[in-house]
Amino acid sequence: MSVESHRGTPKEPHNGVNVGRRVFLGLAALGALGVAFGNSVQNFLGDAVGSGLGGLLPGGDRFRIYSITGAYPKITRDKYRLNVSGLVDHPTTFTLADLQSMPKTSFAKAFQCVTGWRVPDVPWEGVKLSDLLDRVGVKSGAVAVSFDSYDNADTESLTLEQAHLPDVIVAYSMLGAPVTTEHGGPVRLYVAPMFGYKSLKWLSGIRVVDAIEPGFWERNGYPVNGWLDGTTGPNNPDPGLT
Amino acid sequence: MSITRAPTTFYRVLRFDRVQRGAHWANALLFFSLMVTATPLYFGSFFGIVWPRHLIEMIHLWSGLALPLPILISLIGPWGKAMRRDVRRINYWTREEIRWVRTLGRSRLEADKFNPGQKLNAIFVSASILVMLVTGSMLQWFRFFPVSWRSGATFVHDLFAYAIFFVVVGHIVMALTHRDTLRSIFEGSVSRNWAERHAARWLREEQLDHTEL
């Protein structure tokens, strides 16, 4: 390493150590490592220290709030209604109290956005979608379930088999409190084994139908089957749907 | 250099030429736009909803894509001579400068045009532009990347955003508390007096340049 004295000629005053390149490449390498291993690091820290740490890590435990319309529909808990219709024996409109009086399911599972961010160990509480479907009675010939939102823009769909998975719920509580407006409250869908866009917010209606109706995001290019592992999933082997 | 041909009598020294000043302010504008639009995107739940979110996203996206342009355009071409020379100054460090950083500013230093702290700031900002551009693109065009990379890119984009925020705030505080230096990014020149105190090595080189004319 040859470091010239700074009394060198002014034409070549800086033939010292190229610190700039080292720091630049070092930072770029740090960024690349973060892309490759940031996910594992976050999961490891989350597991080792508990989910509390995630909240302290910038970006480690933070929802990014998306909305299609750019507005949150505001529905009070008293006025909330969930309309279940379509190929069912007993079309029913549920109030929030109705849902809360049904058998409760609660678990902690991650919310994974298709764009990459992830919030681990989110506590969820609600009614299994399958319980709700059992309550209204699904008619033969039914194939899929379509979901509507109070934002009048988002729609979603699940096959009937997907709708019967035990971790697909109509959620009224999230993060240990009633689902807030920006998270899709008072009642939203939570589809644990799929990317977040399947977990429709401000759930207004459930329609049992005889064919898959691709939802808003799916008409915009996302897979109809939003399985987290990116496969066609355990319960829907039809690759045409993904 | 076009200040004067009589080095012993000039009172102001050109520190940043027009191209550099233009690049700086274009870069600053883009950073400002990015940080302002990032706030509601990142802290969405703080603000309730308010926002034409899609519009904010688009401003953020396009500001981000434009971010490398001021520096690149100011570097290439015949107008980029001063910029290229300063990049070399920022890159190449003397032993004295390295020691100055290791001793956290306690060792003797005959400062170059930029002191090591300013140099680190410039290197950090340029590396951040690359990192933010790459990770931001991964988030925008996420379909081409495995999910774990997307998560990693989110992680890196967030961490660097925090780092950039503090560095930029530090940069602005330093600028506002150093009047002479601040003036040079608006008007281009610093006083000879300032240069003698804060950039002696650079001043001597400039004088030698002039002597050779």
C-alpha cells in the first residue's frame, strides 16, 4: 500500500487509500446481505427474544396500510352487518354480536404481504369461515365463495375447500383488540395460509357461488391462489387457477 | 480555475461550480420528496387515511427512479470536470485522514477540500442511493423475486431509510451551523479565510494550480 504524502503534486493529490470505494462497496454488500438474510435474521430475533423485539426493530413488526380506494370505510360496530347469500339454505345477515356469540377461534399467525413485508405472530380472533358456512348450509353445486367489502372496490374468492381450512376465519379481533378501521374492522377476513391480499378488509358480504370469481387483486395480476409458498397449494391442484 | 490569475490576491475560492450546485439541489429535492412521501406510506396507520395513496406511491416511485440522475448527469460529459475531481478527492484518503477518523477527530489534520466526515457523508449517500434503488425496485417489481428476498429487501429499505433520515438531518444541522460552507452551496465560493482554516490542503493545491497557469 503506497500512501503518498499530501505534499505530492497537485495534479495527483489523492493517490492515497481508496476509502470511498471500500465504504461504498461495504455498504452495498451490507444491503445485499440484508436482502438475502434479512428475513432469517428477523425471524431468528423474533423467535429468540419474543415478538416484543419485532416492534423495536424498525420495519420489523409493522403493518403497511393499503387501501384500494384511498379511503377507509367507517362502519360502527353497532351498524355492522355481514350478509351471507348465494347457494345457501338459509341466507342470513349477521350482526357483530351474532358473530361473537358463535364458537370462537383464536391463534397467532403471521401476516405476510405479497410485496415482502411480514408481521409475525399476530393474534387473531374470530369465527371459522367453515362454521359460518355450516350455519347457513351450503347447497350442492356450490364450488367457491366470493367476498365483498364495504369499500365497494375489493373482492376476493376462495374455493369451497380453501374456505374450510381451519385457519381461515372471519376475524373481529386482531392484535389483542377489536379490528381497527385501518386494519379492516369491525370485521375482516383472515386467510392464514395465503398472502395478505386474500385477507379482505371491511368484509360486507359472503356469497356462495358455482364458479371462482377472481377478486380485485387477481384481476390485477395476482395469483387467484395466493398460497404463501407460491405453489398451487395442498387443496387446489389446478394450476390453471394460479 | 477562473477566479483570478493572481493567487496571492484572490479573496474568494470557487468550491462548487454550477453543475455541482445544480446536482446537489436536484438530489436534495429528490431526497426530500422521497422522505416526505415515505412518511405516510410507512406510518400509514398513524395518519388514519387521508391520502390519495396511489398518487403518493407514484411520486415516491418516480422520485426514487430519478434519484441517481443528478449525480450521474453531473459526472459524465465535459461539464463534469469539477465533479469528477471532487469524487476523486472524496474517494482517496491520506493516512492522516484515516487516522483522524480512527481517533474520532482528535489527531492533527490538514483538511482537504472536504473533511473526512463530509467525505463519509458523500460516500454514504451515494451507496444509499444504490441500495435504496435496488431494494425499492425489488419491492415495486416483486414478482421476479422469491418471497424471502422481498422480505429482506423490505428490511434493508427500512433500515437504510432510518439511517438516511439521521444522516440527512445531521447534514442539514451541520450546514445551518456553518454559514460560510452553507453559502458555497448557494453561491459557489468560500472566503479565502475559511479555506485557510478549514481546507488548507485544498487551498494550497488551488494556489499551485494557479501558479502554474
